[in-house]
Amino acid sequence: MRFSVIVPTHRRRDLVLALLHGLEHQTCTDFEAIVVVDGADDDVVAALRGLDPQIELTVLAQPHRGAAAARNTGAAAARGEILLFLDDDMVPDPTLLAAHDRAHRAGADVVLGHMPLAPTSPQTAAAATVRRWAERRRDRLAGSEVVPVPDLLTGQLSISRTAFDVLGGFDVGFTRGGLVPGADRDFGYRARRHGLRIVFDADAVSHQHYDIDAAEYTRRSRDGARGDEILKARYPEIAHELWPAVFHTRTASLTLGTLARLPRPLSAPIRAAAIRAFSPGGPSTLRNRFFFAVQTMERRRGARDARRALRSPLAVVLAYHAVADLSHDRRLADYGIPAGRLAAQFDALARSGWQFVGLSTFLDALDGRSALPERALLVTFDDAYADFGAAARPVLQERGIPAVVFAVSDLVGTTNDWRRSDASVVPLLDADGLRDASAAGFDVGSHGATHTPLTALDGAELEREIRGSAERLAALGLPRPVVFSYPHGEHDDAARAAVADAGYRAAFTVAPGVVNRAADRFALPRLEVLATETDDALRSKLARVTRRRR
């Protein structure tokens, strides 16, 4: 089958029925339609399953989990070579599938189409803005080689099944704690970053039936800004593309623009007044200029709320090294903590209310896919010293504490030969020791190939230290590492970019701080735990970094 048309829908029976009617008149007939009813809505499900369509139709139902989850559900059931995602308010032109087919046969991996306003839409000021937006988007993207992030929308988007699977589908993390938009732009940007060929085809047309009241329009303004702030936190490199989408104002009036800076106690009554004042007249009427100025206020409010939430402490990452008494060595004394001290520290932290979490849980929370308990701790060990197996593992396993061990790939089974000449020789875990640690449930990350500081290396050397170390560890029979620890904590723009390009999900420094979702995931802070610190000193250090910034 050439196409699977996937339509997520929520409480829009008449619209989705109109969409299916449009699919029955496609000039390209090699397709199936999959409608995913997102939320318990017996009326919609019954109406869809009661149809006698002229197309192959599958109706799926799921609890209300958002459009991203619904798209993934539809994709999992799809049989087509190409997945075409349509929003439920789209009315497809008869040549829609044929246009997408031509674009894919010409070499596109992802195709975006034109989404003009449907003539059936109510004649409101909000609909008029959508009509102008669609026309400007068409003109802006025609012939463009790079599609800006704000235009990477799944209202009408097709992608090869192979490419969809490579990207891992839509990230449902955007729906945690509320159905915040942004998963479509996240998906599109990941496709762009992966090097997929994304094209805009103005001949691929689906008309949008836009029927949104003033209150819903206002909520979308706020939530759209929240979603963009999450994207900016995940991908700082695209912040300049998202800024206009978050803070664009529809009026040049300085007086009305000041609404965006009103304090919260004053914003609620003004928001309510703007919603009441909204009228079917044109966008330039005084009442509607006031309404759209208030949208700027709501966007700023949503962005501000999102930044506050993103800055909230998520977890603290502890960085240990050797689990041994190195007090005799003036160079390494601070970096060796005997097993008894380690056990006492963990017990004291647990009594103080700290909760230890594993790497996968930590990374999912960083992505927004799950929540962490308050006072969450992730434990890491740099260098993968041999004493991890004999001294650290029993302490950790007895308490059920997960941990990450960062190994130096080319020195596995040797010693810390990056040390200064007057420092002690300390053995490192061999391949069997690393495999045993992994089999016991501990994660093995990369600490580079040779423990060389990365900031002085050229591109080929960075590739060997970062990507090469992951490949070598995988060749030892270990899961390919998903996290990286910078040797000596040193990193720069080139090093961080190389870590991201190599497929790691996060990287750690030794800069002190607390991890939050606004942090650069390729420069995450950690607290080094030194042998000279008392338990009280460690607890005080934790308390300082986790004070919530407001």
C-alpha cells in the first residue's frame, strides 16, 4: 500500500466525517485511512464505525492523551509506505495524495503542503488571520531550501515509513501535565537535524476549517508560547527561529503593546474583557486590535510560566571517581572515597529525603516524558575504576541505588595513564567488569576514548574520542552508550555539537549546579563529591544548588 492517511481526532465528529468524504474523491486511490479517536467519545466512534465508506477505513480509540500519542497509535497500525498525517479540521483537495506521491517520488523524505482557509469557515477576525497566515506561509516557503521550525506543522505532513521509524515517532512528552502543543515542531526539527529532505509543495492542498472562539484562541496563544519555550530549552540553536512565533504582536500600537507587560493580577480582567469584546468584524477594528494585543500578553504569560517551570530543579547529579582510600596521594586524595564512607553518605542522603533515580528515568524526565520525585539524585562514577566492581557495587546493590559508570574506551582493562607523573597508578575495569556491571543493571556511558580534554582537538580527533568511544564500547558487547562525560569536565561548542551528532542523549560536565529542563542537555551540571567533604557539607551543598530560582 502506498499511503496510510492518519487522522487524530477529539470531539469533532462532523469535521472528521467531512475529511473522510474528501478522501473518497482522491485521484490517487492506493491508500488506507486510519482515524484515531483520542478520548472516550462513543458518539464519534459509533458514527465512524457506522459508515459504509468507499475507502479502506480503520477506526481506533484511545484514552485522551493528545494528538502526538494519537499519531503514534495510528502509525503503529499503518501499512503504507508513506504516512500522511492530517488534522481533523482539514478538507483534502482531490489531488492531495497525488501531489504528495509526486514529491516523494522526486526524492523528498518529508512533504509539507499548503493549508488555506476552507470557505466553510465562519467569517471571523480569527479566521481572517489564519487565511492571511496560510497565504504568507505558501509564499514564504515556495522555493525555500530550509523550512523554518514554526512552519514544521503536522496539520498536513507526509513522511516515509522508514524515516518515521528512524525518528522514533512523535514525542509525547509535550503532553505531560497538559496538552501543550509543540510535538509537531519537535518532530519536524528532528527530521531536519537528521538530514532528511523536507520540501514544501504548494500543490498539495488541504483546506482548514477554522472555527475557534475567542476563549479557545486565547488559550492556544498561551499554550503555543509554552510549547515554544520547551523547544527552545531542548534545542537552543533554534531559539532565533522561535522568537517571532512566541512574541509576534498583531498591532504596532505602542499603547496596546504595553498590555504584554501587565502584572498577573491585572491580566485576568483584561483578558476577560478582550474575549467579550472580540467581534466578527475585521482584524483591524478597534475591538479586535485590542483582542490581538491581549494575545501578545497571553503569549508572554505562557512563555514566562514555561520558563519558570523549566527552571525548577529536576535532579542533582553526583559525580564520584574511585571508591578507595587515596589519602596517601596528594594528587588523587580528593577523588577516592572508601566504601564505608560511600555507604554512610548514601544512608545520610536517604534519611534527608533524597531519592535515587536511574538514568532512563532521568532522561525521560529531562525530555518531559515523565516526572521525577522531589529531591531526585542520579549517581555517576567517572573513569570506571576497577574498585567499582569490588567496592562500589555492593554498596549500591544493597541499597537498590542505580548508577552510571563512565568508561574510557581505549583504556579498558589498563590504568589511569592520563594522570600526572606523581599520581598513583589506579587500575580500570576490564571488559568483563564492565559487562558484569551492565548485566547487574548499571549503565555504562562514555568518558572519551583516551581521557583527552576535547577543547584542543580538531574534527577528526573529536570524532574518534566521541563517536569512536561509543562504537568501541558497543564492540565490547555493551549497550551503545547514550550519555557522555567530558574528560576533565572540559567542553566547548564544537565538543557539544559532536556529542549531539554522535547520537548521545545527554552529556555531563563537572560544573556545579542542579539539572532542570531548561539546561543544555549537552552541558549538564554535576556536583563532584570529594573525600574531604563531611556528610553535613555535602547536604549543605545540595541545599544550596536546589534553591528554586524565581
